[in-house]
Amino acid sequence: MTGLPNDPVMLLSVVNTALRDTHQDLDGFCRTRDVEKDEIISKLKTINYEYNVELNKFV
């Protein structure tokens, strides 16, 4: 995940902030950042966070 934090808690902050401020969904974030969606989902699952499509954030 080039340019994104390796620490899951920091990654959570970066991703949720981007989803709130500049991206309509996780797919758009991943396209913009050129990262695999499954990579982000897997990393955040290690701290018990899952993507909620309706809220457009990890909860």
C-alpha cells in the first residue's frame, strides 16, 4: 500500500477521513490511491473494522 500507513489504526484514520471528505465510496478511494481494495479491507479487519457501504466508512 504505497503512500498509506502500515499501522492499521493510522490507516483507518486516513481512509475514513478520505471517504468522508473526498470520495463517494471505497472503490473510488482505491482507484485514486492505486491500491487493492482487499488489502485495505484485510488490514482493517485485523483491528475489527469492516466497511459499511451505507455509511461509507469503516466501523
